[in-house]
Amino acid sequence: MAEIINVSAIAKTEKEKLKSRILTYKAEGKPVPTLATVLVGEDPGSVYYLEMQKKNLEALGGTMLKITLAEDTSEEDLLSMIGELNGDDKVHGIMVLFPLPKHINEERVAESISKDKDVDGVNPINIGLLASTSGGVAPCTPSSVVEILKNIHGELKGKHAVIIGRSNIVGKPLIQLLLREHMTVTVCHSRTSNLPMMARSGEILISAMGRPLMIDEKYVSEGATVIDVGTSELDGKIVGDCDLESVLQKAAYATKVPGGVGTLTTTILIRTLLDLYDESFRK
Amino acid sequence: MAEIINVSAIAKTEKEKLKSRILTYKAEGKPVPTLATVLVGEDPGSVYYLEMQKKNLEALGGTMLKITLAEDTSEEDLLSMIGELNGDDKVHGIMVLFPLPKHINEERVAESISKDKDVDGVNPINIGLLASTSGGVAPCTPSSVVEILKNIHGELKGKHAVIIGRSNIVGKPLIQLLLREHMTVTVCHSRTSNLPMMARSGEILISAMGRPLMIDEKYVSEGATVIDVGTSELDGKIVGDCDLESVLQKAAYATKVPGGVGTLTTTILIRTLLDLYDESFRK
């Protein structure tokens, strides 16, 4: 029987754990975990996202320091603001919202965020450590995918996952996270020959392309788990990469969009914040 | 008809190109490309490797600055030596030979090598840039594999490669290099279920396990290209991961060991040195 994965329930359990971690910090007289966010300009999507992230974080007992800079802020001023946050003991995580205005070099900005506060894992040092050690910081979306897979399957070792998409925020860090779970990993993308056949070779299929409703039952092996990381707008509605009804003809488990992976990411971002927080007291 | 890939011929062609690049530098009055190598202790394998690398580099018109430190050199002294080389304008590439004695933290050493001189791609910044941009530095062995594949196939786009092994010096950087070529990539390892079947799913198979003669025709699809990156000692002889005779019953092309990938790596290291050299004059 095909089952739609209840990601909200996974998020709820995770939130309880985070809440009790923060209560413990308070009982120990430690400071309130604080996430600094930096938005350049007023992109409505980013504004909405930050409001939601702030509410989530405060509900768990943390705080958010929201910094908004004018659209025409110079790169120099942005870098100096990040430098201040890097040096501020009361800030445990820093998130700069991308994309940035065109006059600002995103690579330089990513490199400027202290690796110890880089909650989104954008600093190349963290990407490198993620790829070569047991450390580093992974972005919240691929981490959420792993959390969902662990919930469904328990042990992932030896299973074969096919990822469609090789972006820096989902596909590529996901390769590293799945290898850490000792999974066999195949990475497909727009240039892959015979994509449906490749996709069917996996017991687990993760689609992160942003191609609305492209994945149907032809891409899914019998009994597979399908995680949909795509979000696109189609006829005014938010849809995923998967045609869910068709996918469920073959899959044993699948996530929906909306109400799937995205339901967990803001919570996992807070978990990363608390991990960096813990680490800062170990030093 | 199965063919053993003539890697020496590929190395020869590559050497000619490097030689003429260095001649051009000289004609332009630029300094001699210089690789600094740092060996702590006297491991005979490393001593032999450095002698060979020196001969190769000098034959092409470059120079090597060979630094040997005592086995009991402190981490602090090693880091300060690397700091000097980082600041020395006459040095264009730095290679520290691993493994280091146990009292020295290899991660700290890797991080200390200037990313602009990190000829072996060990600094996590370079690993991160390799995984997230078109920049970064790849170690010479995976780069050699790509060079061989390009020689055999020309265009690699859309082809499916299976890598066996996920080490930091071969398997993991190779994922990134093959994705840059727009290949579909599968990574297998010791925990992979049904390894022969997974291996057979690729048109290209790259084995980098170090398990002597483990790969036979059961792992190879008809007409595949097989690249053997393994080197092990068996009964006093150097052998690869592949039982070549068996592999050639299925493969169209295969490399041998010795006389395969290893024949090209020292040349590709020099190419990386020259790339860093060029980059240093662009800044």
C-alpha cells in the first residue's frame, strides 16, 4: 500500500528535541541560541521566509537577529557587517539570503562567513570538510532528506539512492550525506541518457530538479521511496517534480509538495544552529 | 577487440604540451615554475617518488625545491615552514607528503597550505571549490583518470560512469570531475549491495579500492571501458584491482597496472603546477 510520508510528524518530533535542548541551555545559564540573518533588499519571498523562520525559532526558545540592508548596499559594507557578526559572541549562526543583488560577488560573501557560524553550509571550507571529513556543515534541505529517509528506513547502509539534480544546495551536498550513511549513490541530471531507466535503478529516488510534475511512474521502481525536493509554480499553484498520483502507483513511500520536505527544512536549520552553538562551547 | 589503453602515449603527448608551455614562460622572461615538496621523515617510497617527480619536472624545464625534515619535527615547525613557502614568490606549488608522523595533525597541515599553491588539492577550500564552482584544485590521480577517458571517448557527456571507492584522493574528487563532464555518476564502495551488478550498470568502470585482482568479467558490461586505479602488493608484485585477462573478455578498453594510470599522474601534477603558476600571474 503506497503511503504519503507524514513529514509534519517528523518535524514535530524533531522540534520537541530542539526545544528540550534549548531548555537545558537555559537551565545551565547559557546564552539564548541566536541566528543572525542578513537580507539585502526586500524580496517578498525572503521576507516571508524570514518571518516564518523567526516564529519557528522563537517558539523553540531561540532568538533571531534580523538585519535588512538596502538593495544598493555595497559589497564592502555587507562584508564588514558579516565581519561584525563573525566577531559577535552573542551570535551563533549567520545566514545571508541568496541571491544577492548583481553588484555583490556571492562567492566572496560565502567565503566571508565564519565557518563556525555558517548555518547554511555555504563557505567552501565547510563544503570541503563535508566532502572529506566527518565535519563540515550541510545545507538544511539535503539534511532534511536524510532525516526523512532515516525515519522511513531506519538503516540506510548499502541501499541504492538515485539523486536527480546536482545543485550546490541540494544534489551535491546530498551525495556526501548519503555516502556518510554508506549508501550507494547515483547522480543524474539534465544530460543523463535514459533518465527513466537510471531513476528506476534506485530503491530510493530523490528528485531535486524544479521541473514541475515531470517524474511519473515510469521513473519509479516497484516499492521505491520517492522524495520530492522540487518546488515550482504551475498555474498559480506550488507543485513538486512528481506527479504524485502516478508515482504512487509504483512507490511504497513518497513525499508530497507542498507539505513535504519543505515542512522540515526550517526545523533542521535550527538543529544546525544548535550544533554550531554546542561546538562553540567546546572550543 | 579488447584494447589495453596506452597511457604512456597519453603522458608523452601531455608532456610535450607542458614542455612548450614552460618554453613560452622562459621566452617571456618569466621565472622557472617551481614545486616545493616537503617530506617529514625518510619513508623510502616517498623518497623514490620525489626523485622521480624531480626528474620529470626538470626534464620539462621546471625545478623542484626538495625539503626534508626530521621525523620528530614538531607540528609548529612544519606549519611555519609551510607558511614560509606560502609567502615565497619563487614557489608556485607546494606538496606535503602524506601520511605524516602521528604527532602531526594532517587536517591542520592541509588547511595551512595556501589554496593558490595547493598542487595536490588537499586544502578543504579547494575541495569545497571543486565541489561547488568551476574552480578548486583536483588531486592528480582523478584528473589523470579524466584525461584518459577523454582520450578514449572524446565526449563524455551523458555517459554513465561507476566509481568503486570513495577515498578523498580518488573517488570523491572524481565524482566532481565527472559531473563537470556532465556524466551520470554512481559511487560504490565496500558496503554496496550486489556490487557486480552495480558495476555492470556503467559504460565506464573506475576501480579505486586497492583490493588486488578483485574485479573480473562479472563486474564488467560488454564493451565497457575499465580504468584501474588500484595498486596493491601481491606476492612481491605490484597488481591492480583488476584481473586484466578476465576483464578483457568483456571490456573494449582497459588500463593495466603497473603501466596504467600511475604513468600519467606525475605529468598531471606538473600540469596542475603550471595552472597554478598561470593563475598567480593573473592576480
